[in-house]
Amino acid sequence: MRNQALTMLKVKDVLLDRQMIHYDAGLINSKHRIQFFPLPPKLLELIQLHIDHHKLQPEDVLLYGLKGIPLHNKQLNRITNKICEGLGWKGEDKVTPHGFRTSIATILDERGNVSLDSIKFLLGHSNQENIQYYLRRDQRKINALRKEMTKIEEELDTSLHNDLPVSN
């Protein structure tokens, strides 16, 4: 998602029963389209826990910054900088919020299991007209994206657990 989309997300945008986020900025142009983001199971579970823990209501902002206030672009940039700093990413290795967006597209493309059309769909680079038609028409893309993102999530989880020191 783009920075502005992340900062504008509300609890009602998380469609738990459909395992996705529905983003609608209220205007449609080249950067603000109605989009659907499939959620892999662990991320879906974390979002549900976040909503429950903070007792968030449908109209509440979904994401909060480091100081507990609704997330804004500058806070998103600071969080990303802290992630890069924690991972030791400097110079060319440093990633921006937009860099994470393009990274997932690159990973999906390199794995070869998701069509370019589906990746464009994920990034919001497709033509979207009628929402109901759009959902039915693109359900295969949503399922393929969710399946591949679930694999990536599992690989990251396995990698993180393998890198953790063993405590006695």
C-alpha cells in the first residue's frame, strides 16, 4: 500500500470474513484507486488481535505510530527508518515505505507463481469499475496473491525462528 493508504485505513476497511483489506480513498485517479489486499493468515490474526486489544470500533483509525497517536506519513517514515537501523541497512540497503511496496512486487514476480496481471492488481495498477464485478472477476488473483504471501510469511517466520538464540 502507499503511505497515504496506510495512514487512512480504518477498522471497517479490514474485511476479516474475506481475509482482506478494502481500501477506498473516496476518489479515483492514478494514485487513489479502490484496492483489495489479501491478508496472509498470521497478519490477519495480528490485525484481529490489535483491533480486539485496543477495542477499536469500525470508524477508528487502524494503525498508530510509535507514540500511540494515529499513524501519519512522517511516523511511517520514522518507523521504517527504525526497522532499517535495527537490521543494519544503510546507504543503498536502506528501504523507504514505498520501497517495501515495490519489494513485495519484485519478490512475487521473481517467484514466478503469480501473474504480472495479479501483481499489477495488488499495486492498484489495473482499471477498476464496478466493485461487485471487480471482486468476482478478480477473486482468482486475490487467492493467488494470498497463497503466495502466505508462503512468504511462513518463510520469514521460519527464518526468524532459526535465527533466534536458543536459551537454556
